[in-house]
Amino acid sequence: MAISASALPHAHAESHAHHDHEAELRREHLMLDPKPRGEMNAMVMESMTTTSWKFWVVAGILALIVAVALFGAWGYMISEGLYLSGKNRPGYWSLFLVHTVFWVGISHAGTFVSALLRVFKVEFRRPFTRAAELMTTFALAQAGIQIFAHMGRVWLAYWMFPIPNQRQLWVNFQSPLMWDFLAINTYLLASTMYLFLPLIPDLAMARDRSTGWRKSVYRILALGFRGTEAEWTHLRIALNIFAFAILPVMFSVHTIVSWDFAVAMRPGWSSTIFGPYFVIGALQSGVAAVGMVVIVIRYTMKHMDYFIRKEHFDAIGKLMLVISMGWAYFFFNDYMIQWYGGDSFTDALLHFHEAGPGGWIWFMMLITNVAIPWLVLWNRAWRRNPVILFSVGLLINVGMWAERYIIVPVSLQINRMPFLWGQDFRPGIEVPIFIGTVAFFILLYMLASRFLPLVPVWEVQEGQMAHSIRKYGKEPVVTVAELE
Amino acid sequence: MTEKNLLLAIFEDIDPAAHAVDKLRELGVTDEHVTVISGTPITEAMLGRKPQWSNVTRFALGGAFVGLCVGIFLAYGTPQLYPIVVNARWIGVPPTIVVMFELTMLLMLISTFLGVFLDSRFPNYTPTEYVPEISDGRIALLIECGGELEAAVEAAMKSIGAESVKRAQAEAL
């Protein structure tokens, strides 16, 4: 064995000690069940290169959906005009903004799982940090598509850049929409760099183990990485800086998204708690999406059953439960203060939320975001069940979509000018465009899984080096060393 | 001038590699002439070596400062160039904090990223001393020693448990 935790000499000897507690610990925890590095490398490489015809059929169908539902519908909207969308008085922002917030929310998972858990040295994160980081980059790309689609004349997007232009105007940096532009772009660039840096050693591993066109591409992407002490030192320092610095950026992004609404003096929007409420909502949808992705990877990719285990479902399920409680807390805070305020327009809006034509959506939001996670995720056996955990994750994301739907088009129906009140919002071409972005997100992920090592092998091995089992009396106890 | 040779000693585990570093010192090969290469981060402390110098933090701080300056320019400078008078005053301070924060963080992180490239001399596609076994978990010591020491170093490395000791050759990665 290569660099092994020397306290684990019997890693694969559990067959003769099936009922032993120590063997049970090793089966349960990836960090206590090391394999030789070469074997882990081979498993990850094989998971990337083993592709069945079913994979390409699914990819082809998704590509078709992207071509028709996303680019086809978007192109048709550009040629015909934004009237094809649900934008109309008083629902000026329609579903494009719902979907922007939805995708930005999903994107928070990567940073949360990777950076926050790295900062706090939470060990179960190691095998799926990259899977989560990929979600961030791909989800932000979908959010960007929604923003560009909402612009209508997308070829004038460069007006958002602070460059002198033919209008003889500079952009107004006191506008929340401009802050959004800065924050989302900062987050996109930062999370892409944060994805790439820890990928370099794995790309070097892939370079060393591949041939043909793959070797040529990995060779370029690995940048000549060898693994010298100096290279690791620079990488470690940079990853620490990123992990700490990207967290406030993550919080700022969804806080600023919330300010798009909260700075307006509108009933339902003008709330001082909207910032943290949006952040916890983003984590709610993002972590649920991470759970779904991890389950799909575990059951569709070769050898992933070694890297992703029930302990990871359990940990993600616990996170989902805690975040659901946090979301409920902030939702109730937001609701309570508005309800207590006595403002007649706000009262009308709250009544409209619950008893208007979309009232069922409001109740569905509470059921899927609070009732179902609380009823299900307290149970260890259910958290570890992939079907149940996937279903709860999916329902949470439906619920979080509903929350954004209530905040944007539903809340826009009731304002401070009753002659402009609406009753019902009718979605338009945003629906196929959204379906197209969902397909695009899955397609990008599938293609990335064929090309990028989804498991950061060096991080897994580093974690395995740090873990060992010690005996206190007769009780085997897991211990973790501080290697940095 | 004494002839200098490059030897590549491959170890399977970290303990013999750490002993090898000590042994090399005894033979008169200083730390500056030994490069440790591994597929998993091994801290200097594990091998009893001096911490590596890195400028990444300095790049990050420099980038943060430049970002703050750019943020100040965008938030306070551009309204002076193209004034839009809002609410009888030119610039409200709180919104400028958002702009300055985002630009500071953006430039800091970009500088950190570029700092890794500059400090590590990435990208580097020239042939170099390396063996693919390293990414499979082996630890390599790249030893620069005088020709008269070569035999002694090779014998010492093998006695400590090196899998192989050979003349290092630069090869395309």
C-alpha cells in the first residue's frame, strides 16, 4: 500500500470478524476503509471511461430538449418579443426571476458543502466536494441564461459592464441590479477557480493513467503539476484562502439577490430579514440538490459505491433537516412581523398568498419544505434510504421553487395601487426555457462525469491518512489527526 | 567544479521517506538539494523539513488592495465622471460598500488563483523529472548530489527501503 494510515493494517480483513464493531466501523466509514492509492485511481478512471449506450441515449434526449426547449424557445422569443413570456402588468418580473433565484440557490450548495465543511474540517465531505462544486458552476450558468433571456435584447448585455459606451452613461452602482451583476459574476468566477484548483492533482493523476486524446487534454489541463512540496504548499494555502473568502461571497450573493426585492417599498418584499431568509432558502434547495446528485452518482457510476456510502446519505439528510428547521424559523420570522404590522396592503397580500388562486402553492411550499423533511429525516433508517432521501430532496426543491414563485409573480399581483392589482399569473415561454435549463444542467453534469474525476482522490486519501481506530478499553473509537 | 547528478529515489511509504531525508543530511546533502514529490500533500513537518516559502498570501493581499481601489473608483469615481444626482446627493455611502466588497473579494481570489500559477510556475510543459507512480501514491525524493556521493546515496536509499533509486531523467509529462 502506498501512503497508508499505518494504524489500519486490517482494512480488508473484516470477513473473519463480521460482527466485530471495528469491522462494522470500517464498512460504514470510507475514511476508515483505505484502499491502495493506485486502486482508487483506477476506480475513478474506470468510472469516467465506462459508458454504456444508455448514457448516450439519455444524453441525446437531453441535448434535444436543450436545443428545442431552451435555445429554440429563447430564439423564438427573441424574434417575436417578450410578450410571449408571462410578463404583464402587474407581474413585471414573471418567471425568469423565479428561475434565476432558483438556480442561484442551487449554486450555493457547492460552496456550502465544500468551503464551509472544509473550514470546519468536517470529514464526511471529502468524496463529494467536487460533485457539489460542479453543481455551483453549472447552476450559475443556468441562472445566467435566465437573466439574459429576461433582458430581451440580449445583445445589449454589455451595457451592464462599467465601460464607456455610446449612451455616454456609466452604470449606476447604487442599483441592486448592478450589485447582482457584480455579485453573481464574482461568485461564478470564484467558484470556477475554486473548482479548478483542487482538480489539478486529479487531472495530473488522470494524465498519468490515460492515453490518446484524453492524455493530451489532461496534460494541458494539469499544467505540468508533479506534486512537489512547493506545489502542494501553494495549493494548500490557496485552498484555505478560497475556503474562507468564498463564504462571505456566497452569503453576499443571495443577500444581494434578496435586496432586489427588499429595497422596494412593496408589501411582502420590504423586509429586513430577507437577506438571511434568502440565504437559508438557497442552502435548503442546494443541499437537497447535492443529496439528489450524490445518490444518482452512487447508483449510476461504476465503483462509486466504494466512495459514497450510507454514512454520506445520513450526513446529508441531517444537514437537510437542520437547514429545513432554519428555513422554517426565518419564514416564520418574516411572516410574523408582516402579519403583526397591520399594514392593510400587506394584510391583503398575506391573505392572497393563502387564499388566492395560488393558495395551494403556498400550502404545498410549507408541506414540502417543512412538514415532509421533519416527518421523514429524523429517522436514521429513512435518511439512509436512497429512494426516500432522493424523494425528500426533490420535494424540497419543488417547495423552494414554489417559495420563489410566491415571492415574485404572486406577490407582484398585490401592491400599493389597488387599481393595478392582478388576480392570476399566467406563465408563458419561460416554462419551456426553464425545462431547457434543467435539461442543460443535467447534460453538462453527465458530460463532466465522463471527463472530470468526480471524486477528489487525493483528498480522500489525505482523509484516510488522518483517520484511525484506537481502543479505549474494549471500545474501538475513531480518531482523526490534524495533518495540516 | 564537482559534477552534479540527479537521483530519483522512490518510496512506498512516508516513514522510510522521512528516514531517507535524515540520512541524506548525514551524508551531506542539504535540504535545498532534495525535492520531495508526492501524490498526496505531505507537510514539511512530516518529513522534518523546513516550511516551503510561498507568496500566495501576498498575492491575495495585493489583489484585495487593488480590488478595493477599483471598487472605490467604480463607486465614487464614475459618478463624478457622469453625475446622476439622486435624492439631492451624489453618492449614498451604504451602496458603495457592496461594490467595494465584491470587487475586493473578486480581485483577491483572482490574485490567489494567479499566485498559485506564478509561484508554481504553471503551466510548465517542458520535460521534467517525474514518474507516474507518484500519482499512484509513491513518494519520490529528487536528490541533487555530487558525483562522488552518488554511490553512497544510492546505497543509503536502498538500505532504508527505497523501491528504486535511479538517475532522474527529464521526460515529457
